[in-house]
Amino acid sequence: MGRAIEDVTGRRRQGVVRRLAVAGVAGAAMAGAVAFAAAPASAAPLPTIEPTVENAAPTLDNIKLGIDRAMVTNPELVPLGKFALSLFPEY
């Protein structure tokens, strides 16, 4: 009876090792394919955008709106919300 149990656990171990090896090879192949596809050799560099307040305005507006909504729904956050809004630039 002990031998049958050892055979089953041995086969399980071999199956796990085989699955891990296949997963490792597949993962390495995927990583190589993604790296190759992401950076082609003849790609032109992306244009740079200078960070300015005007470029960040939509994001800042969304953050301010979120702070305003938090202050409306949670009155105990009003002092903290006013302080947070004072840190944003005026534009």
C-alpha cells in the first residue's frame, strides 16, 4: 500500500515540475515577444510635452472636483479639504 502512495505522489511531483517548466518557457517567450514589439528599432522618439499648469488643468480640475465632493458628503473633512485646495495653483 505504501508503494502505491509513493507512485502517486511521485507522478504528481513530476507533473508539477513539468507544468512549471512549460510555464517558465512560455513566460520567457512572451516577455521576449512583448519587448520586441514594444520597441521597434526604427521607431521615432515620442515628442516631449513640457509640463505646465495649462497642460495639467483637466487633471487638476478633476482632483479639485473630487475634494469638493468629499467635503460635501463628509462635513468633518471641510478643514482638510480647504487646506488641500489652497495648495493648488490658481489659473
